[in-house]
Amino acid sequence: MKNYLRLLSYARPLGNFIVPFLITSLLASVFGVLNFTLLIPLLKVLFNQVSPEEMKGMLKPPIGINPIQQFNFFFATFLKENGKQGALQFVCGTVGVTIVLSNIFKYISVRLLENFKSNMVANLRQAVFSKAIHLHLGFFSNERKGNLISRIVTDVQEVENSIANTFSAATKEFFLFLSYIVTLFAISWNLTLFALLVIPVSGIFISTLVKKMKHNAGEGQKRLSNLISLMDEVFGGMRVVKGFVAENFVTNKFKEENQAYRKSIFSLASRREMASPFSEIMGVFVVIGILLYGGSLILSNESTLEAAEFITYIGIFSQVMRPAKEISNAFSSAQRGLASGERVLNLIDSHSEVVNDKNPVDITDFNESVTFRNVDFSYDGTVQVLKNINFGLSKGKTIALVGSSGGGKSTIADLVPRFYDPTAGEILIDGLSLKHVSQQSLRGLMGIVTQEAVLFNDSIFNNIAFGKTVTEAEVLQAARIANAHDFIIQQPEGYQTVIGDRGTKLSGGQRQRLSIARAILQNPPILILDEATSALDTESEKLVQDALTKLMQNRTTLVIAHRLSTIQSADEILVVHKGEIIERGSHEELLKIENGFYKKLSLLQTL
């Protein structure tokens, strides 16, 4: 119930919706019930069961605003002045008016409900996306993208389809159900008590179903997330799939997940659909019981009910089953929405391991150095990746990180913009601990170019200007510095050419030069270059390296490189091996170390 109410809270302000929705739903229910109750005096007249004394009572002007008494007064007046034919016309006209009013209020309540649902879903989806965007980078290393997409898209959609509809049943259908029950009690309280004996039996059966359905719903949403993750990975890596002739492998993998999803959804649907026929069967048997019990009383003259009232009672009771069945179905269907809602709320409740200080400092420039002091780091507190890292990156200098793969170079680079926090030691910028600096202002001082150029399915212009409001001249200047302008103007629509998903319409060198142009436009005082040329051919590498050289001028740079030829001019080279700095110095100094790790790397690359 707590999660249910929490999900509904995303439709706030709830007051703007609930009050008019309750009023319109109540009015729709009242006018809907009046359709049947207005038939009682008509049936009595048609069956000649209205005594002169009763007619005199009906002809007395009503006191107050009781709608039934007022209707009886006008009905009796029409009957007296126009006979049975006039009374029939009056009742038919009144029933027509109540039907129109009932449906008008029903339409208004449905419109209010749809506005409520769309508002709730939009706010919930926005909250989930905003939360995910602000989580630390390590969260995305542990989570599959497809699972996150599933939570934001399919799980939120399930909340709309199930939770919001349950809310409708719990209000509108409940009002209708309550109106029918009140009317039935007014006609015959003993028959109604007899009829309501079915409710405990139905409640026990449905509550048992609900417990089993909740497990099926959770399993189904988990399987759906796996399907979306698999599709995201396969479609994103289609070149590898086809290159390794793995179509049958991924097809069978998809089939396995798809069949598991089918089984869980079928099991859920089987149990959910069981609630409706059970409720209907129970309702029919109750009607049969009422007919036998009530009919016997009337035939034996032991009941105060007249034939017209009994017929109306049966007619109203037959209508009670519809809202009762809707309420039953809604609570059964809600289990899938609740399972999805729990997955969504779990993501919203996730805590970022990298958070701003309570009163973070905003820094606007870089003046001295970035300093690592006795820094240790491990992912998830398990295997230690970095051990006692100490170095300083002074303003205007270039430090290069080299070493074998998996040694910890990229982890060091990720600690500088505070994608992660050290597990021990501290990192300072201009003498201030990174934990006391706001993440936004810190990263605003940095430009990052990685081995894989991350681009978006948008125009070249928007990819360069990513996240910034800039002029066309500024974008063109950045592209020229990055050696990208020439190939851009050769594209079909120049800077407005859409480059496809992850920039697949461009070569690796072209994508990399666009990412460099994006970094140039940032105009950062600190650069982080993570193997920016390692995946390129010789010609592309030359163009990209030239662009990087221009970018690095008068900037503080931390560069990771496998190709030692690209970092020989660095002010200091740090050799990182198994999470430790084992050698440091300039290119010439490191080559002089006998049996040194750097010297071995240099000889291997030369050979």
C-alpha cells in the first residue's frame, strides 16, 4: 500500500484532480442508480398496485430536496392529470435525462482520470531518468543498459496501465457499487444481507490469487528487462554478430529469454483472468438464490416486497456485479503494476556513491595543480585497483600514464573528474579536496577525449556543440582546429548531417576528430586524453594527433597512451603496473633505467 500511494503521489498536485474526480464519479454513480429506482412507481402503476392512500401521499408537495420524493410528487401529478400514458412518458423522459447526466459526468471523470494518468506517468518517468542521470559512473558499469531502459519505458507504462486504472476502480466503480448497495438496502435489507454473504468467499479467493500473481508479475518484468538488454547489445554490436557468424547463437539466446517471458506472462494472465469468471459465477448463483428466496417469500405472502419492487431489486442487483467485477479485476491487474512500480522506486531510491558536499565550493578556474596523495581505490570494496598513488599535475604541464592493460591508468584518469571517489587518500585541486568541490564546476574545467568517441544520433553541429549554446562561427573554428572541417563540408548536408546511431556513418578517425572538436569548444584548462589515438589507422592517427597537439597547447594535460611515440614530449611519464607507480621520469630518463619496465615497452614497440 505504501508503494501504491507513493506512485500516485507523482500525479501531484493531487488535490486538483481528486476533488473534481470524486464529485463527478459520485454524480455519475447516483444518476446511474436513479435509472432503476425511478422504475418502481411506474411498475406499480402498470400493475395497478398503487392504492388511493398511497396516491394521496405522493401528491403531497415534498419537504427538502429528496430526489425520490420529488420524482414521486411529479410522477403522481402527471398520473393524475394525464393518466397512465402521461406517467409513462414522464418516467421515460426522466430516465433519459438521468442517463444523459450520468454519461456526461462519467465522461468528465474519465477525462480527469486520463489527465491524472498522463501527468503521473510523465512525472514518474522524468523522476526515474533524472535520478539515473545523476547516479555515479560505477552504477552504469554494474547495470545493463537494457534493464535501465526497461524501467524507464515498460515499467512506467505498466504503472500507468495497472496502478492508475486500479485507482479508477477504487473510486469510480466503488462509488457505483456503494450506490447500488445503499439502494438495495433501502428496498430490502434482509435480501441484501443474504446476497452479501458472497463477498467473504470471493475476497479469500482473490487474495490468494493476488499473492501468486505478484511473484509472476515480478518475474515477467525481470524477463522483459533481459529481452530489452539483449536486443540493445545485439543491435549495438551487429558488426561483431555478423563477423563471427553468431546469428544463430543470439537467436537461440533471444528465444530462451523470450520463452521464459512468455511462460511468466501466461501464468500471470491465467491467474488474473480466473478472478473475473469466478466473480461472475458467484454473482449468478447469488441472483439465483435471491430469486428462489425472495420469490418464495412473495409467493407465500411472507414478504413486504411488492412485485414491482422485487423486479427492480433483481434488476439493480444484476448491475451490482459489473462494478464488483471491475474492482476485482483491477486489484488483480494491479499486481503487475505494483511489481513494475517496485522496480521503478528501487531505482529512484538508489544512492549515488559520489555526492556533493553539503556546501560545495564552486571553482571557476585552475591555477596551481591537481595532486594525488596516498590514493587507494577498489571497485565495490573487493579487488584493490590502485595502491598508494602519489603525483602532482602542475598547471601547463603534461603527465603521461603508460603501462600494461588493466594496470589502473584509466582508473586514475576517472578519479580526476571525480567519476569515482578514492577508497583511501585524497585528491586535491589547487589545494582543495575534490570532495569539497561541486562536481559540476569541477568537470566544467575539464575536457575529456576517450579511446571510443561517444557521439549521438544527431547532426554534426549538435554533436560538437553538445550541451552548450554557441554560435556557428565557434563550432566551425573548433572543427578547423580539430582537423574536422574539411570532411564535414563534404558530407551531404555539411554540419547539419545526421551521423547515425553512435556516429556509425563516419569513420573512426572522423568520429574522434568530432569528439576533439567538442572538447576544444569546451575550452577547458585541464585535458584528459584516454588512449585517444590507439584505435586509429596511421593516416587518421596523424590527423587526430595533430588536432590533439593543437588542443594541448597551453593546457594542463593527463594523457594515457599505449603508443609511446605519442607521449615522448610529456613533462613526466608515470609507469603504472598492477595499480602502482613503479617508475617515473621523462622519456630519456626512463630509457636509462636498466631492465626498466618502460624501457622494455619501448623496445617491444620499436621491434
